[in-house]
Amino acid sequence: MSNLQEQANQLEQALRESKEFQDLKQAYEAVMSDEIAKQMFENFRETQLNLQEKHMQGQDISEEEIEKARQIVETVQQHDAISKLMEEEQKLNNVINEISQTITKPLEELYGAAE
Amino acid sequence: MSNLQEQANQLEQALRESKEFQDLKQAYEAVMSDEIAKQMFENFRETQLNLQEKHMQGQDISEEEIEKARQIVETVQQHDAISKLMEEEQKLNNVINEISQTITKPLEELYGAAE
Ligand SMILES: [Ca+2]
Ligand SMILES: [Ca+2]
């Protein structure tokens, strides 16, 4: 195994063991173990993904669709377990963004040096 | 420093020392040290970025712009130092994609488990 792959595996292990990932896992499992929360969350994710897909394909998104999505967001935000999960997702996103910024530093330095 | 940040730093160091990054660095410096190649490459990158930006903002891209971009790509591909650089960029992209797949495995497992 290359040193690069070994270091990537070690980082993956550290992420898996991190408080942020463990908190996310717990919040995710709490939602998934509640049938109503699970359905609400899956409905929310499906709506988000559909809108994202339409947006990326340059398709028009109707007023009704935007309004429906807005209502779904409002509803899930009021559900304690789901809003907790979304909060933990955001925290892990921040961690991953920081990691990503760290490991792409060599590229930034290389391409930035030309400015 | 958290174990996570320490592992990210070690991975960054491994990437910096990798053959793929060193080869990219060498290819980049070869292009940057040749005034004509440098200008061609920067013109190419600017054109790509402009088109990407327009695309992401949903702006129309004219036939002329597409044709101009196609010609620029053709020209830079025929320049040995630039095509070498583009090849090394592709190789490093592959490395970074592999790293990214490795470190997001915990998330994939968590969210995949619900299917
Ligand atoms: Ca420049
Ligand atoms: Ca390590």
C-alpha cells in the first residue's frame, strides 16, 4: 500500500472515531428508529434531491414546487430528532470542509504561486 | 490538535511528497517558465473558467464561444509541455478522488445502511 493510501485510511479511521461522526451516527439512528421521523426525513431528502437534479439539468422549477419544498423544510425543522440530525450533518460537513482545505493546500500553493 | 487534524496534516504531507504531486509540480513549473506556454495555458484556463461560470449561472453560451473554446483546447493539446501538464493534472485528480472516496466511506456506510 502506498503511504498516501495508508495515510488516507488512517484519516478515514480518525473521522469514523471522531465525536462529530459518532454524534451524527447517533442522531441518524434516532431518526431511523422512529417510523414517522424516518418517513419525514426521507421525504425531505427526496424533495431536496429532486430540486437539485432539476436545477442542475437546467429545468424550470415551479412556484408550487418551491412552496412545497419550503413547507417540508419548515416541518422537518420543527421535528426535534430531525433538526438535531440536520445540525449534526452541518457539523460534520464543516469538519470535512476543513479536511478538504488541509489536503488541497499543496495544490493551492502550486497554482496560487503563479498569481 | 485533534487526532483528526493531525491525520489530515499527515495526509497532506504524504500528498505533497507523492510522485503524482511532484510530477504535477514539475510539469506546472515547466509551463510557467516558458512565456508563450504560460500565456497559452492561462488563456485556456480563463476560457474554461468563464464558460463554467456562465454555465453555472444558467447563462446562454453562444456557438462562437463553444467554437473558440474548442480551438483553444485543440491548440493547447498540441503543445507538449501543456498537454503533459494536463495529463499530470488528470493523474492527481484521480489520486484526490480516490482519497475522497476513502475518507467519505463512514458516511456512505451510514447513509447507505438505510436503503
Ligand atoms: Ca496568473
Ligand atoms: Ca497518519
